[in-house]
Amino acid sequence: MDGTLLKEPMLLTLARSMGLAAELRHYDVLLDAGQISKEECLRKQFAVFRGVRVSRALDLLKKAPRMKRIRETVRRFKSHGLSVIVLSDNFTILSDFFLRFGFDQTIGSTAYVRRGVLTGKGAIVSDKSPPLRRLCRSKGIHLSECVHVGDWENDIPVFNAVGLSVAINPKNARVSQSAQIVIRTDTLLEVYRKLRPYLALTAKQDQRSLEDIAGH
């Protein structure tokens, strides 16, 4: 979601609007220095938003800079019979904002909320792969049938697990090198345009995985 639907991390967008950006970035610095784990970083960053009303955060997200043509892109993917899901480490109560664009569901961390206010605590999802695997098992889908679009290092484990991986505006060379397709654009529709040939192939050869087709 961060960098793929929004042009910058969601938490940073919210923190900047609330005067909390310096505190939020402090934990990113500690993470980059190897002083805290990814899960600990998320836990501390989520705690920054203790006392914030969910409704206020969602109102702020309406003004956040987004990628262009999100709704059209989702509609086009769904026209192929695909489920389109937001997979993120952010709180789903906030990433659910994107359901209005046609996404089928969101997967991520679960916020603990009291009377419509964030408590700053929750069940943290620091690794996106396990919840995706659980979803696939529940729906009888093999990971090789999945496409993942991401831009950051926490997307690499998912890139390695799915059949087709797309780095959109990747943040560094390691992310680029880990994906099968790299796209630099300000419109999400470019992802659909790039993947349309693969979708056509899978429609004709539905016994083959995306991974098999991408290798040709």
C-alpha cells in the first residue's frame, strides 16, 4: 500500500499532519541502524497514534497524495475474475480506506480501538507472507497463482513466494533485483497494462501457473 497506492508511507502522511513526524522517523532510524526489529519498530510507531480518532485519520487519508487511476486499475483486474487485495503491515482499520476503490479486502495488522479511538496497540503483522499463505489455503489457491505488487524490502519475501512479482517505483536496487517486473510510473494503471499479456496467457493456459508463464 505504501508507495503503491499512496505516494508515501501512510503513517508518515498521518504523522506529518498531526505534528508527529519526527517521533515516527526516530524509530525508522533505529530500525535502519539495526537497533530494533521490524516488529518492534511497527509497535512503537503505532503507539505514536495513541488517542487519535479513527475518523480523523481516515479524513486525513482522503487528502493524502495517491497514485493515479487506482479505481480503474482494480476494475480492470477484477474483469479477469481476479480478487484484488491490499496486503500491508499497516492497521487494516486504516487501510480499509481503500475498499472504496473496489478492493475485495485488506490484510494487515489489527488495531485495538476503544470507542472509535486508537489505543496505540494491536496485533502486529511485520511479515506479509504468513497472512497471504493463510488466505491462499483458505481459498484453495496456490501461491504460484498470485501476483504481488510492492516497492520496499518487506515485499521481497512475498516476491519470492508468489508466481509473479512486480516492483513499482522500487525504493532501492535490492527490491528491483528481487522482482520479475519493474515499473516506474505515477499511475497504477501501468501495472495492469504491463500484466495484461500474462493474464491473457493464463486465460488460455489455465493449467499453468503464473510462475511457469513468467519464465517463458
